[in-house]
Amino acid sequence: MNKKIVVFLPITLILALVPPADAQQAKKVPRIGFLSGVFPSSISARVEAFRQGLRELGYVEEKNIVIEWRYGEEKLDRLPALAAELVRLKVDVIVTGASPPTRSAKQATSTIPIVMAFDDDPVGSGFVVSLARPGGNITGLSALSPEISGKQLELLKEIAPKLSHVAVFGNATQPGSPQGRSTSPQMRSGFSFNT
């Protein structure tokens, strides 16, 4: 499936829920709050893809939509203040790209919809109750797929039949990390194949 469609579908649905303005009032322009913990230059390609996806859906920045860009610039302690600022600006939706900005947005609001562009394990991070029924005001994409970890190893073994050991590096304290995924016998046995 096209990644742009998957990322922008939740945003489009949320923007469609913005009530239309009365004919006598100036038309309300939807506002997206974009919250990131990194420097703008480090995600410039993703930002351009985000803008392009919005254009493909008929939203043109500064014409019929406003995007409030906020970057922590690797200073994660700035994220709570940036999230609070987006809430004060009364954005219609907040888009985040990783766990730290999502956490800050969640702490700043329980009413403004938050769309995670990516999170390893939103359940383990405490952002949603479950993937099937997230509850609350957070939705988005997850890369968590423990149910296919064993299958991935089986496919790797088919591709490289002489393979006898596989190592996966990660951070055991990070939700969704490989060390936390022990759903298959291959995973529980330390990623080793006996050949």
C-alpha cells in the first residue's frame, strides 16, 4: 500500500470532521500542528512528502490549510512547551513522528486529535489501549508486528539456507524493540538456528 495514502488517510478523515463555517463568517481554515523532536533538515524529505500528500488531497499550505511547524531540534525537553503552544493555537490536529513528541502531545491535550506518523509500539508506550481499539484522541501507524517476527526469520532461512545465527540489536527498554518480542520459538531461543 502507498505509504502516503496510509499516513494521510487519518489526517484527511479528521480534517473532514472540521465543521463548516456559517456563510456570514469567514471560512475557517484547518490548522495542523506538526511536532517533531529533530531538526527540520533531518526530516526534510519526509516533510516534503507530507506537503505533497496534502496537495494531492487538495490541501495547499497557506491557501486552504495552515501548518504550524514545531521542532525540538534534538532538545527533547523542549517538546512539552512546543506541544502546549500548539494546543494554545487551537490546531485541529497534531501530527507527530516518534514517541517523544507523541508523549508530549498526549500530555498537552486529551481533546485535540493526535496522528502518530510512526511509533514502534503505541500500546507499550501507553499511547493507546490497543491497536484494534485505540480509544482516546491518538491514532496513527505502528511498526509493531511481533506476530510476523518468526515468519521473517523463516524467510531469511529460506533465502540463506546456510545461515546458522542471526543477531538483532536494539534497546530492551524501548517498547517494540526486538528484545521485547518473544512471540516465536526462534525469537525465544536467542535468534539461533540449529543446522
